[in-house]
Amino acid sequence: MTKSKKTKIHKNVDGQLLQMNKTFSNLKMKQKDKITGWVYEEYKKYVTEHDKAPDLRADEQIVEAVLDKINEAQIWIPAGEIYDYYRRKKPQLQKRLDNEKV
């Protein structure tokens, strides 16, 4: 029998071993809560400033702002995961904002 090659999914970055294929569900609950709060804050900020739902360009700005906060908090997750999470949650964010205005 031949040994199967295992793909490396960890990298050593700045003395820390990071999992390169981490998903949002792999994060700790506190980290998820922080990110969810930041996503909602940025979404709400955009809607109140522009009085409309964000378009694709605005979506990228919102995700970039959230990624800056994630990096400041030293939470490691691929940027694509955050963008996917934001796209999945966008309808719920709008509903939550509408319920707050009532």
C-alpha cells in the first residue's frame, strides 16, 4: 500500500500556527458574536448615511471595514469567508434594521 499525501492546511505565520482553510463555523462563539456585531454596525452605518440598501461596491466597503476590525482583534479567518458570511446574512440584517425602526 502507498501512503496517501496529506495536504498541509496549516502555516506558520509570525510564530503562530494558522489553519489556512478555516471557516466561520470553526471560530469560537465569542469571535462569531464580535464579527456578527461588527457586520451589523457597518451595515447600519451605511444604511443610515445613504438611506438605501448597500449595492455590490458598498458591500465590499462594509466587508473591508469589518476585516479591519477583525485584524485589529487578531482573529484569523480568510477574507472570503467573511464576504460569504455577509452575503448570507444580508437579508437578515435588513430585517433586523427594519424591526429596530418600528
